Amino acid sequence: MSDSAPLTTIAPTVPVIAFGMGGWRISIAREVLSPDHLRARYDRFAAGWQARIDRLQFEQAYEELLTRADVAHVFADHTRPIAVLDAGIGTGAMSTALCRTWPGQVALSGVDISADMLSEARKRLKPLVHSLTLTQGDIERLPLPDESLDIVMMAHVLEHIPDPARALAELFRVLRPGGVLITSITRRSWAGAYVQLLWRTHSVSIGKAKSWLNAAGFTRTKALPFSKAYPARKFSIAYVAHKPL
């Protein structure tokens, strides 16, 4: 019989408070929701999730953002469908906004942890896209070839992930050189603090978000606040970054 003690698995955490005091470094972290817990929570909220998004006018905010960012000019050839991944697609709010503002057709892939969210996304997006492939899975292990996508989108996903660098490395892998990453992240605000506490997510400053994207290899990273016309501005800020040619 072995006398060695069993190893204890330490749950992943995200920092809540961290500060220095003299020679001390003090930090408080909180365990993230496990994948099973997160999946169950999103399944439970799926039927009413779009109503929440509509109240905050996220789709309108995304449409205005995409128009202002002028991502379409990066891709001169609009005769072929643009290859897009929505990672953590939810009910498809950001994808819907892209379809409504894109000058050509969209070949859309979506990945989400929640089967019920994917079901809602399928109903809303199927009439809007050239082709639609939805997969329940993990964005850190995407079932996609290297350099196969023109645009990768991600709405309020990075802050949920204990190690955002791993997810960004995977998104960088599947994006073609010259491709564009569009993401929204919960902003630091009173509304954002509520989201952070409810969902146990990272608290993400603009500087931290940019450092994550730049460390993953993205360039020309810009932070784009939503228009003041939309309540979504209180909760989120968007970022656009490019994979170098």
C-alpha cells in the first residue's frame, strides 16, 4: 500500500481583487463555473436569452459597431461567401448583426457549450446565411482546419475562460492570414461587476483585453465602445484585431 496522499485537484479560478501592500501581494480569486455547470445554466436560460439581449439592444449595437468598424473593406471579393466562425454563438446575436450588415453571403459556423442555445441560434440564423454548421463543443478544441476562416467572432466568451490565451491561440490557428477577430467583452462598470459576480468571470480592463489579443499574435487591435444610444454600452466593449498577413 502506498503511503503517498492522493493529489487534490485545484479548481480553476479567476482573480476578483489583487493589490500590493508593502512587501505583500494580496489577491482574492473565485472558482469559475465548471463546464457542466455552465452548460446547464445556459441550457436553462436559452429559451429566454434572446429577450434579454433584445431589452439591451445588443443586436442593434452590434450592427452599428460592425458598420463603424468597416470590416467588409478588408475583403475585396464579395462574390464568394465569407467564411465566419461565431465561437460561443449563444442565440446568434452577433452573427445576426453581421448577416444584416454584410454586403455578400455568409457561410457561418457556430460553436457553443449549450445544445439549447444552438437550437435557438439555428432557428434564427438559418434563413439569413448561405450555409450554417452548428457544433456543440469547446472553443479550445475547434473541429476546423488551420487557416480556414475569414472572420472569427466571439461575444462575451473570453471572460468566462480560466486561461484566455488557450482559446485565443485556437482562434488564431483557424483564422487565415489577413483575417479579422471581432469580440465583445464585459466592460469594467457597475453593470459589468454584476455580471462578473453572477457568472464568475474575469474583470477585464481595456488594457488587459488588448494584452491578451496582442500576446496571441493579433495586431492592429482596437477597442470600440458601443454607441451611447444602446443600453448594451453599459455592459460591453468591443475589440477588433487582425491576424498578420
